[in-house]
Amino acid sequence: MISFIIPAYNEERLLARTLTALHVAGLALDEPYELIVVDDGSTDATAAVARAHSARVVAVQFRQIGRTRNAGVHASSGDTLIFVDADTVVPPDTVRATLHALRRGVIGGGATIRFDGRLPAYARLLVPVSLAVLRAGRLAGGCYFFCTRAAFDAAGGFDDGLYAAEEIALSRRLKRIGHFVILREAVTTSGRKLRAHSGWDVVRMFGGFVRRGTSIVRSRDRLEIWYGDRREDL
């Protein structure tokens, strides 16, 4: 069985699109699957939207993405784990390529990432470089991350102490265990954070990494792009 695990916080606007695409993918592949939405303290209709689209809802109050993803795994039943952000559309071909890779002995990986909508100038410069670095390093972005349950357990799951970059940390641990790949097939994720935040916001965040190193991702205090009040998409 495939377990699609979708962490969500106040995602009533985009979640339906994500879940519909996953249903289409599951039905097209004629594979047993389940959708698990881990609702991390939402104050909107996220849970109702999830249930309306035949997803199982797991309610937590973490506001910490790694712990939220792990909670979804604990509630799931599949031997194949696919983590999908609540604002990401996954086509059937990407899930098909995922299963094909796993059946060839791959233990985990990610997909090519595309962003929807028009991106601001700074993002049009930054995004290609960032994605090239991830691909060169065989590091999966969090919007689409897959692995076998056995590999997930062997690697210890997502680091509960991280508030960001948990997918990078798990990518590295999985690469030490077995073959980890980044698929050519793509997913499309929302560019809303890039549109809603300025280049200066991003520079300040990376400046924090330079000054404080990895300690910055062990607290949500300086990670307002992910944990601050959500800004309207431009």
C-alpha cells in the first residue's frame, strides 16, 4: 500500500487541489493507497476539507514539521511512504516513476520541483541555483519525499529536533543506507512563499544560517518564512 502523508497547517485554500491530484494518481495506477492529512493545529477548515476528500485526519499540536510528518507515519499502514506538502500537485507519472524506482531497489528520493505562478525577480535567480544544488547533492525537497517504511525506520525518521531542513537531514541519512535518487519527473508546488516574502527576508534568513549555523533550524524563532503569520499570496 502507498501511504500519502500530507502535513497541513491552515491549508483550506489549497488542500483540495492536492488531495484531488493524489486520488487521480492512485486510481490511475490501480494501487491501494491511503491519504493521511496531519492537521497541525489549524484554525481554519483544513480538517473538514481533508475529510470531504476522503482523507484520514490526524490531529496534532506540534507546529513543527518533522514531528508532524512522523505522526503521519505512525498513523499509516503502507510499506511505501510518500510525503506531499499540502500546496503541491503530484501527477500520476511522478508516482508511477516513484514506484518503479522503489521496485528497482531504490530506498528513497525526491522529484524535480516546479513552482506555480509568476515568481519575483530574486526568486527567478535563486530558485534554479537552489534546485541545482539539491539535485547535485541528491537531496530531496520536502514538498515531495518518498521512501520505503523499512528505510524510514532504519534511518530513524525525521529529526524531531529540527524545525526546518528535516528533509535534507533525512536525505543524508538515507543515502548512507542505500540508493537515493531525485526523479526527472516533477511535482508543482506553490510559489506563494516566494511571492509573499522579499529577497531581503530570504537574505536575513540565510544570514542567520551563516551566523548561527545549524542551530537556527532547532527553533522556530528565526524561521518566520515557515512559521510566521501567513501572508497573502500576491
